[in-house]
Amino acid sequence: MHIVFGGAFNGKRQYVKNLIQNEEASWHEGMMPPLIRNDSVTVIAGVERWVKDELEQGLTEPQIIEQVKKTLSSSQSKQIWVLTDLNRGIVPTERIERETRDLVGRMYQFLFSEAQQITRIWYGIPQTIKGADQNENLHENRG
């Protein structure tokens, strides 16, 4: 699994589109994929919105984390998770926003520990945090 993370509107999705431009991919925005095909790249983005929706529906943290674990183990296909850094330590005043922020933080810790590669995007500039820097290899191979 490859995680691409950074602040809102920092170029994460464009980075992923460039990364997978010649591969077949299924893109899931704000939801967990219902079925992951083994022959394509699966991109999961907007996770923070999905978490908030699930909390509003009454799901508990263990139930939400279990859905994430199920998605991770559901296939051998390449998964890319596009994650948005939330709030930079600012505690929201609304209860649901606080719960979302807290759960997303704990979920990201789990996902980061499971990832083989992590890339931070800072205003369009990628920085490898964990794993091989495939971005450099891709540019070298494309000439």
C-alpha cells in the first residue's frame, strides 16, 4: 500500500494521477471500495469525509477501523490511499468534528504503520517518508 498525504489542495490527487497515468485504476472518493479488482490500481481518497459520515450514521471507532482493515486485506492489487492532514493540532469546537479528527488521527497511525510507501506532498512537491522513491524511478524510465 502507498499512502500519499498532505494538506488540503496541496496537489495530492494530481501527484497520484501522474503516478498511475498508464495504469488501469478505480478511484473511490469519500468511500471504501465495495469490491477491489485484483487487476487494477485502487485509489481511496476523501477518507476523512467517509469517517465523518460513518460517525454520523452511529458507527463506532472499532467498526470503522474494522472496515479499513477489511479493505486493506481484501485484495492483492496495488492500493493508493490519498489522505488529508486535518487541522494541524487545532481542536474543533463541534463534537462530531472533534470525534472525526481524533478517529482520523488514530486511523492514519494504523495506516501509516501498514504502508510500504508513504509520500508527503507539500504544495506539489513530493517527499518520500517511508519506502522506495518510485517517483524518481518513474521519471528516469520515461526519459
